[in-house]
Amino acid sequence: MKKGLGILGREQRQARGLKKTVKAMWDRVPLYRSRMEDMGMSPEMVSSVEDLQRLPFMTKDDLRDSYPMGLLACERDEVVRVHASSGTTGKPTVVAYTKGDITAWEECMKNCLATAGVTRGDVFQVILGYGLFTGALGFHYGAEGLGAMVVPTGGGFTERQLMLMEDLGTTVFTSTPSYALHLCEEIKDKGTRERLRLRLAILGGESWTEEMRERIEGELGVIAVDSYGLSEVIGPGVAMECPERSGLHPDWDHFLFEVVDPVTGRPLPEGEEGELVITSLTKEAMPVIRYRTRDLTRFIPGICGCGREGLRLERIKGRCDDMLIIRGVNVFPSQVEAVLGKIEGLSLHYRLEVFQPNGLKELKVLCEAEGWMDELQREEKESEAVRRLHENLGIRVGFRLLAPGALERSAGKAVRVTKVA
Ligand SMILES: [Zn+2]
């Protein structure tokens, strides 16, 4: 990164991007204009990045309520592509891209992949679903743009994934962390690890722990880095870890990042954990201003081991919405995963069942064993898990050990929590 003038230059570019975005939203998106008016704001009142905090927020509900394209800030015929995110709670949210957005997205992806250490000459296997989701195409064009050889296998079909991985000499792959874990198992079963040339795994789409990282790195002999992005903002390409694995490097050229109190929305002092809020600076079709991601993180100050300056983002701990309240105590699935990862003999294929027998919510953790165990070993393992979960979470939760392979494997995001009536 350039120093002195370079940094000044960036701030000016950010301010210009912010002003342009605010003006476009004011002119074209009635929902945002009226929200600005309610706060007594107008585009003329925004002149620098500091003015960001005076602007109203946007949320996922805005996208849902404006389904499919009520938030469009460009002419309809300028849109060259749409994507959509999963509609777990009703309609999906649709996002749109102009030609300029597609170019900017490829730029973001190229920067992120270079940060992760991808270079020309890599064989890059995209193990994410092609189609409406942003993931696969984002990585696809970014890796191609860097000059890597892309293998667009898409999600699922593990046998074929592994065959091509071996035959084409895949060096880098991207998938969800839970699918990477599934690949570990399959490769172990087949005993083919020595024939693979994998060196780097770029994982994202769900939050995962350091324990999960250690397993994947250990079993595949790779460096596993975390990738962050969301379709409402652009897709993947928003922030990426470098091989130092000490926080995500955000793309400050295309976005502004804030961390706010998830309840009050007030910006938090540097280093405090809160909700990540993102503003797009270059998006044309569907820009976002102060978009509340619901993802929990904090800024990490200082210079990264790789030499990059600027604030980093801590790996996402979980989504505000993932938080479970069990017997009155806040529990994140990632906390459970961290405990399971420290118990020998347990796999990281797990599921959480929440049920409400009489008033208070209770939690039961189902987790697969790594290998076969006899009755006595199982009982010992179960009581160890109950004890360690209790120590770490501060509440008593149920635990059941399952046979290896008992839980369904997903090609995309893993289903972690099920609610049992
Ligand atoms: Zn770094």
C-alpha cells in the first residue's frame, strides 16, 4: 500500500464515492430519500467520509420489502445480471449489477484472491453452487482475471470433485468450511491425499472456528483462509484473510466499514465487538448505505504480518441472528464448535437441537464420533462433552454421540440449528 499521498488519495476517492452514492439513492430510491428527509439530511450535507455516521441505515428487510428490484438506482436496461440470496424466511432477496458493477466486482475478487495468495499458474477449483448465489461466479471471474486456471465443478458430486482435483492438479479450492470438512473425510477414506497438489483453501459462506481451521489444514495439508462477503453488498470479494491468518483485510477502495452496537446502532470505539455495517462506494445498480450485516466482528488495529496497513476485521464470530438464548444465557453455535473441536475423537460434524420442554429453551448437541467406539468409550466421551460444554458455556446442555456419517452432508451452507417443538 502506498503511503502519504496514496492514503490521502484514498480518502478523497472514498468521499467522492460516498457523495455519488448518496446522490444516486436520493434521486432514484424513494425509500432511502424519505429516510434521509426524516433525519433532516440532504445530499449537499455529505462532503466527507466523516458525514457517513449522520446517514440512515439500511437492513435486509429493505431488500425484502422492495422485492424484487425496488432499490434500483439505475435505469432498468443498464442491469446486465441479477443474483439472489436464499429465502430461508420467505422471498429471496434479489440484487442487480450493471456492467460497471460486474467489472468492479471482478476487481474486488482479484484483490481478495491476491491477498489470499492465489497467483497465475494456480489451478482453482470452484466448489460452490453456480446459479443465483453470488459465490461461484464471483470466485470464477476473479480467479480467471488473475490468470489462474479455473475448474468450475460447482457444488456436490464429491467423487467427481476429487477425481478432477487429482487429475488436473488443483492447487486452490473454494467451498464452505463444512464441505471442506466433508472433503477431508472422503480423502482420508480413499487415502489419496498424497496424490493431491492442494496448497490453499479459501473458505466462507458460514462462520467457522479456529478449531475447524486446524482440522482442515492438518488433514489436507493446506493453508485455510477465511473469505467474507455478502450478496446484498456485492457477493464475495468484500474482505479476505492473507496467509498470516490474523484477521480479514477489507477492501477500502470499494466499501466503507463501521462496527456499531447491534442494539442502539451507535458506532463503537475501535477494537470493540459489534455489528458490521457496510457502505458501497462504487456500486451503480443497487448501492447500499450503512447496510446492517447482522455479522459480529471488531476492528483489529496495527500492521498485519504481511505488511498491509489499515484496520483489519476479526473473523466473523457469528450473526446476531444466530445467537441462541438457552436457559437465559447467550450461546453462539461457534462457541459450541470451539468446544467440540478440542475434544479428541469427535468430528466437527454436529447439529444443535433447540427445544422448549417447559418455558425455558434447552439445547442438545448431536455430534459424530471420528471413528468407531465401543459402549464404554461412548459413555466416557459423552460425559466428557457434557462436562466441557458446561464449563465453557456456563449452562448444562444435552449431548449425544452419533456414529460417523450419521448426519447429512451439505454441499452448501451447513444446517447447524434445528428447532424441535
Ligand atoms: Zn495480512
